[in-house]
Amino acid sequence: MSDASIRVMTLLDDLEEILSNASKVPFSEKAIVDSDEIRSIVDDIRLSMPKDIQQAKWVKDEQDRILNEARSEYDKVIVAAKKQAEYLVENDIIKKEAEKRADALISEAENHSRYIKLRSYEYVDKLLYDMQNDIAKVATEFIQPMNDYFTDMVGEMNNRVNGNRQEMKALAERVQGGSTYTEEQQTADEHAEGVEE
């Protein structure tokens, strides 16, 4: 497991501990949590996740290095071929043979250069393909489950807050005494709040 993954798991443990140790609302099992503290932990998780994607820069650098080596090799072969051609052409007796040999050397150099470039492209494509698989694996095994976890957690927190509001309304009615706040009105309020959400 990478350092980033360990960091995220630690932050998730912190969230769970906050929920477990949260203060209870009087006369209920509901809990009160610090939204700023939870938001800070969520931000830390968001900052920790992208570090697994930093390998993309290495792939780009590797691609540039391979292409530069291919160009350098091509230049060297072309220079050598031209020198060989010039040497052969200087001798009038073997001029025609020299021209043929020069053409063959240049053709061989160009073919060799194309081969090197093709292999470099295939190599870089393989690196990028493996990177895509790694990213897809991270999304499937880590990011999606974490999104599901946060969706469930936010839903649970929303239900808790809504329950706390309902209980506080009921407590306020008991304190006021003599109120005409009926069960029908409470049901109507709850229905209205559900529509707003």
C-alpha cells in the first residue's frame, strides 16, 4: 500500500473516531459534530489522493528521452553514411558503385531510424496503457468505494441533523406548555422539510 493510501486510511479512521466521540444531544441518541473539523479532514483526503497519478510525468519524460535518443541515433547514422558516400564518390573508377552503396547506406539508415522510432512509440504506448490500467484499478478499488462511503456518511449525518431538529421542536413545545402544536402540524412540518430537501 502506498504512503498516499495509508494517509487516506488514517484520515478515514479520524472521521470514524470523531463520529464515535461526538457529543450527544440531551434526551436522545443523536450526536453533534464539528462540520469544520470534518471538512478539514475531507480536504486532506482530497489532497492526498492525486499523488498516485504523479507517474504520468515520468512517462512523459521517458517518452522524450526515447525520442531524443532515436533522433540522435538517426543523425549519427546519416552522417556516417554521407561520409562513406563521399569517400566512395571521390574515386572515379568506382563512382557508380559508390553511388549505389551510398544510396543503400542512406536507405538502411532511414529504415533503421524508422524502426527505432516505431519501437520507441510502441514502448511509450505500452507505458501509457499500463498507466491507464493502474488508474482504472485505483478508481475501481479505492476512489469509488470512498465516494460511496462519503455518500453514506453525509446521508447519515443529514438524517441525524434532521432528527435533532425534530427533537428540539418537540422539547420546545413541552417547555412552552399549552401550545396547540399538534401531531398533525408536526407531520405537516416534517412533510414540508422533506419537500425542501
